[in-house]
Amino acid sequence: MSRNDFCLYNGNHLIPVFLRNCYSEEKNLSINIFDFGDKLQIKLRDLAEYSFNYMENLEMGDFETLRINQCLDVNFTEFKTNFVDMLYQFQRKEMFLKCQISDKLCSLIFFTKSKIKDIVYLTLDLHMTDQKEIIAEMHSEMHDLQDTNGRLQKQLSKAQKTVRDKELEVSDLDATRKLMLNQFCKNIEQIEKLSISKLTHIQNQVINKITAFKSQVSELERKINVLKQENHLKVDSSDRLMKTMENLRLENMGYNTTIEDLRRENRSLNHLRVTLERNVADLKHSLDDVQNNYRAIEKKKFELENDLKQLSIIVTEKDSKISELSKDLVQANNMLVQFNNRFDVKVQQFEDLQQTLSAKEILLQEQKHQSEQILNSFENYKGIYNNDKFETLKLEASISNQRVQELEGEIRKLNKINAILTQKVGEKYFSPK
């Protein structure tokens, strides 16, 4: 069993030391306490000054003399614990400690300060250590230092070997990183080429659909012009009807002619309704084509996202092996995010086009509804037409003309919306990038 196994306390303290010439200074002193059962060994040393070395072996008989002289109320076992506790109190600055040097004696004095004087708890005299024992301690410490130095040199050699191994591993990892970086760049280039080809194909399809839609819009404009001509004819018919109504005041036989004119107007409105229904059907067919194209684009987008997910999984597996590549992989992921953002912008533009087409369909449905209201009003006019309500029929005819004018205004609005939509689509897909 080594000496350190009996060590009860080992600590350094900054203690004021009062010399024989009443000169005092603070020293960083090392206090070691060894408990050998029936003997308590106390050593006080200054590690920076080997001449300051004091020791005391306190046995049972010595303790009895100390207990009687200083009126202590503890036994030898309790004294060991309390002595160590007093040192800890000094560390916590709950108690004061000082050393007084006299002829080959060093007195450790534990005390506290009151308002009027110092109260001494314990005074322990230590004798100067024998020179041979000091030299033996120095040899022992030198041997310990040599052992420590040897252990540190071994640890240093192991550390240097470990560093060399780590450097080799780092060089291997760096080479692997470069290979993986080249492979990753190649994969990115392949993905970019594939994405560009897919986007070019989709753009061509969208341009073809837009061209077809423009042709349909031109056909719709032609039909609207025909509708305008029919509307002018209806206006002329209304003028003839007014003249006929004036003649009816003079002749009753003019009623038959007026009824025939109203029937012709009814046929014209029925023809207008059929034409509007046909236009609505064409626009619905166009909307279905656009929706099919949108679903195809969504499918392509899903495929691209799956490819990107697989690539992200591969990159993640490589990243777990080589953490040094994280910055490069983050930059690559940012490039992929930018690509997804550009793709989302294209999809958003396509959805805006679809919303515009839906708005045009709603406008056509409103026009159809207004035409049906005009037909219903005309049927009501025929039912209530008689001599007594001639003035009412004249008023209803003027209201019908006003509704026809409103219908023309809505058609003009539709033409403006169509022109704006065509201009925006042309700017987005035919402008130089």
C-alpha cells in the first residue's frame, strides 16, 4: 500500500507567515495530512522553497498533552475530522489561519476575529523536517517527475502516431471527397440537361396549345362580329317595328305584319342562343385540353421531384461518411431549390392562364343567361300584346334594345380581356430570355 493511500488531505493555501523579525509575507503553502491510524502526520511545505519544510507526527500521547493544554473537547478520531474541516473553512474564508516562525518551529494558528480581539481555536506546532528526509522527498519527487515525463513522452509518441494516421485518413478522405465532388458535378450537369430538355418540351407543348387557343379566339371574334351584324339587323328591325306601330294607330290590319316581325326577331334570338351555346361548348373543350396539359405537367413535375429525392438520399448517405463536404452539398441543394422555384413559377403562370379562361367561361354563361332572359321577356311580350297595352310594348322594346347594348358592352370587355391575356402570354413565352 502506497503512502498516498493514507492521505487524508492535500491542498494549497495562501497563508500569511510571520517571521522572527516581525516581518510577514504571504506564501502559497502545501498542507498534507496522512492518517496512519494511531498517528497523524502533518506536513507544511513551500513548493517554491525547499528550505521551508515542516512536519509533525501527532500520536495519541501527544494529542492528550495538546488537548489538556488547549482545553479541547474532542477525542483523537474527532480531532482528525475537525482539523480537516477547519482547513476547508479556511478555504471558504469562514476562518483565519496564520503561521508563526520561531527557532525550528512553525505554529499553525486557527482563529477568528471579533470586534475587540482574535479568538484562537487551535495552535499546532510543527518541527522543521530533517535535511535527509527533505533530500529523500526531493529524490522521490524527481523520480515521480521522471516517471511522469516518461509517461508523457509515451503519450506524445502515441499522439504523434495518431496524428500521422489521422493525416493519412484525411488525405484519403480528401481524395475521396474530390472524386465524389466530380461525380456529383457530373450528376448535377446530367440533371440540368434533363431538366432543360423537359422544360423545352413542355414549353413547346404550351406554345402549341396557346397557338391553338389563339385560333379559337380568332374564330370567336369572327362569330362575335357576326353577332354584331345580327344585332344591327335587330336594331333595324326595331326601327321598322316602331314605324309599324305608328301605322297601327291608323290601320288595324298592320297587327299581322308586326306579329310576323316579332316572330322573325324570336328566331334571330334563338339562333343567337344556339350560337352562344356552341361557343361555350368550344371553350369548355379548350379548357379540358388545358387541364389535360396541366395534369401532364404535374406528372412531369412529380417525376422530377422523385429524381431529386433519390439524389438527396444519395447525397445524404455520402454526407454521413464525409462531414467535410457539407458546405459543397449545401450549395448544390440551393441550386436544386432554385430550380424548383423556377419550375413552380412556370406552374403558377399556367394556373393564372387557367383562371383567366375560367373567368371567360363565366362571362359567356352570364351572356347566355341574359339572352335567355331576353327570350323569356319576348315571350311575355307576345302573350300580353293587345290594343290596350301598345305603349307598354313600345317601352319593353326599348328595354330590349338597351339589354342588347349591354350585351355588346360585355362582348367588348371580353375582347379587351382576351387582348390583354394574349399580350401577357406572348410576353411570357415569346420574349427573349
